[in-house]
Amino acid sequence: MKSQKTLIKLATALIVSVSLFSLSAPFALAAGKQDNPYGLIEPGELRVASLGDAKPYTFTDASGNFTGFDVEFFTDVAHRIGINKVSFIGQDFAGILPSVANGRYDAGVAAIGITPARSKVVDFSDGYLAGYLTVLTRKDSGVTDVKTLAKHRLAVVQGTLQENYAVEHFTQTDLVRFPDNNAAISALNNGTVDADFLDYEAAKDYAARYGLVHAADIPSFDAPAGFAIAKGNPAFKAALDKAIQASMQDGTWKKLYQKWFPGSPMPKQYLPHEG
């Protein structure tokens, strides 16, 4: 009789403990979501895939720290959504979107043009930057405009908007693919290729450093840059979009643009508006 009472007490205690666990579990899950509302790899930190050689967008300074327009703008956006720790990690451009898509990074930030093909791999924030594409060359290359690119060797960085554009529009040109801008410019300088197709702002810097010339500047406003994030995270995208618009509206975007792109045309859609 005594052992039967003991068994009853143990069974009751077990039922109570299981019930308490079942009741507390939803609260634990809710607390976790509250602590990490955007589903980041590490709560309170943004791990960002970027480029170390895409000046003035993203690059590393003499101390090895990431800086540039995209770095400062994304950091401002991150602070607006309550994230103060932002860690940038250098990647080859072609590896950024796959790494974001598989959850290795929380975001990809490197003036990444929003295209239908890329949008199948990742989600993008609202656009925050638009610009030009440039054919950069040596003075003795024989390339003077887009027409003279035919039958010449043109460098492109693999996976970029420039590569996609060149494949579609420069059909008689021999494309040579490189992992980054520095490798492409090195090939241009040593004569391995005849021209390099890259972003206008980056081209300005390389032209000044190496005495290169612009053979063509092509408008590219149909694929504005956006922040890349993994699919299936609408709360994160909504927060980024809201912060982007707030930064534009209070003049922060304009201030950073003037700092990093002095003298360049300023798209009106990104400037503060009244009303």
C-alpha cells in the first residue's frame, strides 16, 4: 500500500513538471524572438559580406578597417534598427550572394545591383544607389569607345552587373573574367587585356592612380544597388527599408554621398523631399 502511494506521488510530480515545461516553452521561444527579431546569426550583431577593393563603396584602409560609402551608410541603417555591432568580412564578389543565401552572413553590402536573376537567390532591400558603368583603358590600347571594343580583350569581375551587361551587349568582345578589380586593373596595366569594364566611381580612382582613360561611361539606373539578405525574412527587410528611407529623408544619405562621391551627379529620388 505504501509503495502504491509513492508511485502515485511520483506520477503526479511528473505530470506537473511536464505541464510546467509545456507552458514555459512558448514563453521561452517568444523571448528568443524578442531578443533577436531579425533572426541574425548572432543576436545584436550583423555579419556582413563585402569587398575590400571596391573604392569608394567598400574597401579596407591602411589599418585594414572597412570603410567607404556603403560601409558608412549600412552602418547608419543598422544603428537605426537597433544593431550597434556591424562586422564586415571580405569576399570575392561572386561568393557574396551564395554566402548570404546559405546563412553564412546576415547581409551582403557591396553596391550590389538588384537584378531579376539575383533576386531569385536572395532578397534585396529598397535601392539606395545608382550610377554608371565605365570602359577603362590605356591610351595605347586602340579602344576609344564602345564600338572599338570589338575583337579586343575586356576584363570584367565575375558575377558583377558589368559582366552581365558585357555578355549581353559586347558580343564581339573577348571577355576575360577576374575575381576582383585589382586583378583586372593589373591585367590592364601589364597588357594582358585591352580594357576593363567596371563601376564609374571605381574607374575614376584607378584612372587617377595609373594614368588610364575613360573610353565610355554608360548609364545604369535600371539596376540600383540594394542590401542583400537571405530569403524568407520579411521583418528584416521591412526594418532595413524603413531605416533606408529615414536616412535619406533626414539628409544622412546626401551627406555621405557628397563625402564619397564629390562632384558626381546626385539622384533626386534619394534626396530629402517635402510633405
